[in-house]
Amino acid sequence: MDSGEKKMTWARQYMPVLSSIREDFVREQPFRGIRIGMALHVEAKTACLVETLAAGGAEVYITGCNPLSTQDDVAAALGRVPGVHCFAKRGASTEEYYAAIDRVLDARPRVTIDDGMDLIHRLHTARTDLLPDVIGGCEETTTGVHRLRAMASEGKLNFPVIAVNDTPMKRFFDNVHGTGESALSAIMLTTNMLIAGKAVVVAGYGFCGRGLARKLHGLGARVIVTEVDPRRALEAYMDGFMVMPMDSAAEVGEIFITTTGNTSVITEAHFPKMRNGVVLANAGHFNVEIDILWLEKHARTVTRRDGIDTYRLGKKDVHVLAEGRLVNLAIPKGMGHPIEVMDLSFALQALCARHIITHGRSLQPGVYDVPAEIDDMVARKKLASLGIAIDVLTPAQTDYLSGWETGT
């Protein structure tokens, strides 16, 4: 057994929900004769999802969704799974990255599973001839859902896509706990720095930002939140965190973590104000939140080592982790979200892919929520795997909640 197979074996034992779904798929074969195209972070947990789909009869074609998040040993092991074709490699150039996406699309997939929407974007721009073959898709992450909703609002999305990211079982666990733990683990692993006592700036107080802020607080950090949404800013303040504009935070922060999914969050307006030795990391999907191009152009020197790029600006150093890419996966030893969290997210992906196969032809093009029964099923399977029982509404309670006449 090589290193990639060992990683996959380790992950499987902590993914009981996906394992349960795989047993159902083996028996039902919901994807028999279906080609599934995927662009995801190719690592051990993703491999378990791919195995599950293949066990259900699918022919799977997969590549990466980030040039630095592929684990080559896992990609090699995945490529040996019957019914799976893997084109991902770590460190792909821009040309190689899109060539791999095209290889996935060359298979003419009927269903897409995306993390960031690059696969769907390619289908709607350079490979429009393939659109009639597609029944529908699923999207994993916040950035991808934002892009999809923008496409749909302009009437340019040509098939139904389920926004897996937006369902409670994804946001409450993957975004909050997954991003919170994995991003901080990556930062600490790369820098070996102490978090306790440091002023750490979290840009954005969505679900990912909330998770990071809470984990940082638990480690003893002095947490500062920056926001553009007044409701989220107020929520962060009421949760006990300092709130200020990035212009002010730039002067006091020692570590900065961006989570907005937007562009130009930390820019040339902020770098000159920062302390010597400041550390910048991105926990959003694309490498556009920190203005790396400005740093490359204006730094006196650039030193690169072990996932840290140090930019010398005047007499101070600005350290950027993982080239400004998704820090929990793009550092040299990045492992991504914890296994148990991805068990839930990938269980949702597997069940939503089955839903698209079953119902996609009856849906109009657009962005759809995860069906409530799928979200509920994943939660119940997880509770069962933990040996946790919960209460059930009595008929009288059900009647009370559905009525309007009796208030006492």
C-alpha cells in the first residue's frame, strides 16, 4: 500500500456517514451509465467521495480546483480506482490547470461537482457545445455559489445547480469548524508561531470568519474583525470581538486571515501601515483577497521558503503564506478540513448528485437549495454514528406547532 492509499484508508475510518451512503449506492447503483465531472481539492477525503460515486456506478473524471491543493500521491492512488480518471497535479501552471479541466470536460459529463465554479464557468464559455449533455451540478463552496447566483441573475446559467455550500449541514460544520480548525492548524504548522496574546485580524464575519474568530479566541488571541455588512459587524461585536475598518486594523494586527470570498481585501493601502514581521494568510477560495501582485512589484527583495513568501518593504518584512492561496490546503503539508467535517459535506454532495440524476431534467436552470430531506438525512446518519438519540415530537406537539388558534 503506497502513501496515497494509506491516506485514503485513514480517512475512510472516520467517514461513517459517507460509508453508509456508499453501501446504499452499491445496492441501488443510482449512477449506472452516468459520467460525473469534478473539480475539487484532490486529497484523501475527496478520494472517498469519488470512490462512493464510482461504487454507485458512475464513471468519474476529476481534476483539481486549486493549483496547490492536490496531493499527488492521492491523485495517483485515485487514478487506480476502477471507473475513475484523475488529471490533477500539484503545482500546475495556469495552462496545465485549464488543460486538465478540459480533459474532464472531454468526457462529456452529465453531472458536475465543483468547488469554486471553474468547471461550470469553462462549460459556459469555452465548451458551450457540451451544455446539452449536462443534467445539472452541485457547488461546494461560498465563492462558487456567489458566482453561480450572479450567472443565474443574468440568465446565463444553462442547467440547475444545487448550492451545497448554503445548507445548514454544510455551513454550521464545514465552514465554521472545518475552516476554523484547518486554517489555524496550517498557519501554526507553517510558522510555528504562538497564537495566544497576538492581535489577529479576521476579514469577514460570515460562517468561515465566525469559526476562525471563535477558534482564535479559544487559543487566547485578541481577535479583530473587519466587515462591510453592518449586521455581521454588529454580530461580531456582540460576540465579544473588536470591530474596525481594515485601514485601522492594518496598524495593529500581527496575523491577518481573509475569509471574504471577495477581491482586494488587503491592498497597497494597508501594507505600508503594517508592523514588521506581519503574517498574511487567506482562507477564501481564490488568491485575490491579498494583493500579491502589488507586493511582487514593490518589494525590495522576495524570499521564498516552505510555504512562506517574505516581501521586504523598506525596512520591514511582510510574510505571505501559501502564495495567498487557500492556506489550509496550499501549504506544503496542508491537509484541508478535518475528516469528520468533510464526511458531512461529501455525504451532502453524494446525495445531491443522486438528486440531480433523479430530478434534474424536471428543474429549470438556476441555483437550488439542498432539499431539506437530504440535510435531515445526513444529520440523522451522523447522530446515529455517534450513538446519540434525540426526542421526537408527539402528535399533540405537532398539532400545536401547526395550529394557530390556541396560544396557551
